[in-house]
Amino acid sequence: MDVSLSDRVDDTDTILKEGDTVPASASPDPGPKPQPETASRPVNAACVAPTRTPAIAGPHGIRFDFNAGARVLLPKRESGKWRLTLKDLDTGNILFLNENTGALARSSKQFFVRFEIRVEEIRDDGSAHSIFTHRMDLRDRKVIIQFPVGTLGDTLAWFPYAERLAKQHGAKVTCILSNLIIPVLQHAYPDLTLISAEDAREQAVTDDAYAMYSLGLFFDDTAAVHQPTDFRLVGLHKTAAYILGVEPVEIAPRLALPDETRPIGERYVCIAVQASTQCKYWNNPDGWRQLTRFLKEQGYRVICIDQKPVHGTGIIWNSLPHGAEDETGNRPLAERARWLRHADLFIGLSSGLSWLAWAAGTPVVMISGFTHPTNEFHTPYRVINWHTCNSCWNDVRERFDHHDFLWCPRHANTPRQFECSRLITAEHVIGMVGKALETAPAR
């Protein structure tokens, strides 16, 4: 069963539990009274919630939409009943069948499903009469796609799939995302509407939305409510394709920069050594210094484009390597993208600037041991050590802790902590960099 009933308009509140099957002739067991916002609660507090009442008007006072799942409001009846059926048009499965005297129903599945809504009137004599049938069709409809605020890599990884949905269905797509990222994307995607969460709330963009989907990394979604398949199995970027129901073939996002000129005349390589948690770092203590020295010996300037020159916690702090030029700071994303656009190479970690480099069309050497290579976009210059512990991020048995900067689920507080990247040698990385510089065209 894929639907919960809540906020009934008669005197009985009912919640149908996940996995229940309610025959058409049966009355659902009464459950606890839901919280007032149950039917429209967003994925998290940062998300823009859909309207409390379904946005689209149907006949006989029925309202419906597909905002955070299929939602159907059936008005209270003084006599007879409604029979509501939800069907997956692509699989032919009946997902829900229930008779009631008025209810607000919402599917538990909030990713893309091509629903059919069918409402019948069951009169007092037991006869059934078709009242309303609607097959979901996104063509020329307003569809909202929400991206998490504050995550550069995730947003860039997922954005092309929003355009793919718009083109596949002919939908009018509005993307809600960070104001910091909008400037490098909006002119590259003129057929999409880009807006911040703050502006979306102020302008009430959800008031007339036909469908809404929220993208994210749902670690504890064991019931597959927000995603049809665990992102750790399909890759960080491709999870958006599965949520939106489009082809999961990777595609780099496009960037449109206000200044496309070369920042310096000499040939250079960009690096980014910082990350949001220690397991993402290249924890080899001398790796970056040796790599920087190698690059300078080859005649390259080495430009560090991290936001912070130093980052860490407690007794562990990470700084840009000796010999690298400091272009860190709170600068517009477009400025970092400009540096990347003309770099011969980018060397970084499994972090947002690697995704930005990929979007800029720059060859990427990615150093990561805690993620499996399928987690990120394909690069022929991926560095991982298979001789040591690796890929814990993509192990569904391990739960990432965003609050633990020193998260290492298998070897925390042991001599093996962070060995996945600590045992990636400078020799290994330099060899991959040399290969990339030989094959990558001059920029």
C-alpha cells in the first residue's frame, strides 16, 4: 500500500499504515490523529513546503496534485462514499484502493511515479459511478524541483537531470536552489526557472504547482519514500535521475560565466585540498607538498582555490601546501569557475570543487578512498588504493555522521583511521597527474 490518509474532513481521523491492503468493502482501522501538517510536511526544514491543500481543482470539490507524492482531497459526504484508486500507469499496479466519506490522501512515494487518480461515487444502494479520472501528464505543467541548500557538489551533480525531466515531458520546471549557485547556471539553462528558497516562499511559487520533487541524500529511507533506490548503490549524481524518473546516464552541467577570460597568462594547475569532513581529505601527510613540488618542476603555477586556507577541528588542521598560490577566500563561485575553465588540470577530492571542475570542462584528478569510484562522475584520472580499506561511504551498512568531523566508521581511534587516503602515495597521484598532463589538451 502506498498511501496514507490523514486530516479527514469527517469526525474520524485515519492513518493507513505502510504495507496494509484495504479491501473496497472494509473500513480502515482508526489510528492516531495526525499532526496538522502531516499531508504536506517537506523533507526538511530548509525545503519549501507544498500548499497544505492540493493545488489543482477537480470536479465536485475534489482537489489533487503531485506535490511530494500524489495528493487527493475528497470533500465530506453526507451520504454514500467515495472510492479512491491510485494506479502506477507504467507498471499497471494498483497502489491504493479505499472507500471513505471524505479524506486527504497522499501517496507515501514522493519520487516520480506516473500516477492515475480515479474517483468513484458509491451511492447508498451500493452502485458505483465514475466521477473523476486523471492521468498524470507533466506537459506544459508547472513542476518544482528542490535542491538542498549549501551543497555545491550535490547541486551541480543533480542539475542536468532537472533539464532532462523538462525536455522529456515538456514541463515548465522551476528549480529551487542556493543563491550562491544560481549565477553560474541561470544563463546556461534559459528554459528553466531558477529561484532561491527565500524568494520561492515570498513569491508563493508552490501555490499553483502541479508536481514537486525534492532531491537529497536519504540515508535512512528504508521504506523507499524519497528515492526508488539507495543513492549509495547507484552513485551520488545518478540518484537524481532515479528520483525524477529520467535516464540515469551521467551528463556534466553547463556553466555560463560573466567573465570567460584567462586569469593569468602562464600555464597553471588548480588544486583544492579542503573538505567538509576529514575522511574526504588526502590524509597522506606529505602528499600535497610532493605533488606541488612536482608540478612546479614541470613549469606549472599551482593555484589553490579552496574557500579556506586552513580548516579542521580540535588538534587536526589542514592547510594549503607549501609552494601553492593562495586564491582562497569567500569569492563568487563564478570566479573559481573562471580559474578552472582555463586550468590545464584540476586536482582535488570528492568535494564540490571537483564537480565544479567537471562542469567547467577541466580534466579532473580525483583523490578519494572513502567513496567508491561509481559515487562520482567518471574521470580517467581517479586515484584510489584498492590494497587498503575503502569505499565506506557507499557501504549501506555504515551510516555517515555529518556531525563527526573525524568520522571513520571502520577504524576510528585506531592506527588504521583514514588509511583509505593516508595510504594513497604521492607516487600514485603524481603518476596519474603525469598521465593527465600528457593526454589533456593545453588550455
